[in-house]
Amino acid sequence: MVNDPKMRKLAAKVEIVIDPKVEAVYPSKFGASVKLTLANGTVSERTVLECHGTPADPCSSGETLEKFRLLAGARLPAEAVAKLAGLVDTVTTVPVRTLMSPLRAAGASSLAA
């Protein structure tokens, strides 16, 4: 996506600045602020002082699992991701060897490719 001309054109329109309201509460809160100015001049702004995914507003189990699948899926085959995802709820009760098995299998298959 980094080299996609459409993304580069959009990125050129983005300006990142530090919002003093958000900075003032950091690090006790992990906020964010966004301001959009549309081509027709319409401006839309929003500030949150506790972003979703922080301890104050945690992700649901489903959101966490989806994030894991997205990130792990970028490096591992779908079968390994599914096996690991199925083991997540048992992480405190299964041996480390069990958790490593899908990773070893994925590593072996990527070396063979």
C-alpha cells in the first residue's frame, strides 16, 4: 500500500500535529484527536481522551482475536493462525510446546517453499 499512488496522494494531504488537549493528559490517558476538512470546506472534529483498546476502554475478546488473526495472518498460513487462535483461551494451562507446535509447522512449511 505504501507505493500505491492513490495512498501517496491521500498521505500528502495529511498533516500530523500534537494536540495540546491530548498531550496534557498523557501518559495517564492515551487520547487522540482528528480534524477533517473536506473539499467542500466542511470541517469535522473529534477528540477522545481514552482510545478504544486501552485499559479504560478495552477491546472485546472478539476484537482482540480478530486483531491477532489479521497480524498473525500476515506472516503465518491460515491453518497455523487458526490453531494458535484456538489455543489462546488455554494459554495458562497448556505447555509452551503445544503453543509452539503451529509456529514450528508454519516455519517448516515456509522454509520448504
